[in-house]
Amino acid sequence: MTADEPAHDPEVLKLAAKVFELARQGDRDAVSAYVDAGVPPNLTNDRGDSLVMLAAYHGHADAVRALLERGADPDRSNDRGQTPLAGAVFKGEKEVIRALLDGGADPAAGTPSAIDTARMFGKDELLELFGAQ
């Protein structure tokens, strides 16, 4: 192993797994501390899920806000083209949807987009919120 391969360092992988789990659990303070200490706010796992995606999908609006405040991309798609906003629409996480929109998320981004997802599930109130009738 060389210094050019830090992603293969078992300690780095262990830390990344811990931070991903903290995002899933919505531990705003711990995730914030790790990002403030140098963990990239747009860190992604092996499926392309970002910390924001994991926090959003699991319904943790405070953790989403903290990550966005630290420079995380609200529209970063995973390997399947899904965005955090589309995931929050799918899960029905209204507070997370608001946090992502406040953080600049684009309802038209991703495949399917949050707009497409809202249409699929007949969520007319979200279509109105997104400005897409």
C-alpha cells in the first residue's frame, strides 16, 4: 500500500463506514464534527450514496441541514441517478424535503427526479411545492 492509495487503508475505510452510519442515524453533531475535522462533505459510499443521501433517506432533516451548511451538494446523485430529494419524496419525509429545498436542491435533477417521483406517487402537494403541475 502506498500513500497514493489512501482509500484502501483499513483505518480510512473504517472511519468512512462510521461516518456513513452516523449519517444514517442522523447524528447531526457527530457528522458535523467529522466534516469540520476534514471528512469531505460529499463523501460517497460504494453505491454512490452521499452523506446527504443517507441522512435524507432515513429522515434526518437536522443532519441534512448540517451537511448542506458545510458544503455538501444537495443534488449529488448516487450510482442509480437518484438524488437526495427524490429519495425524500419517495420516503415521504416532508421536513427533509424542506431542508433540501432550502439548501438549493433542484426538484428536476436526477433520474427519476423528485418531480417524477412525486408524479408517480400522486403527491400533488409536492408538485405544487416544486412548481410543477
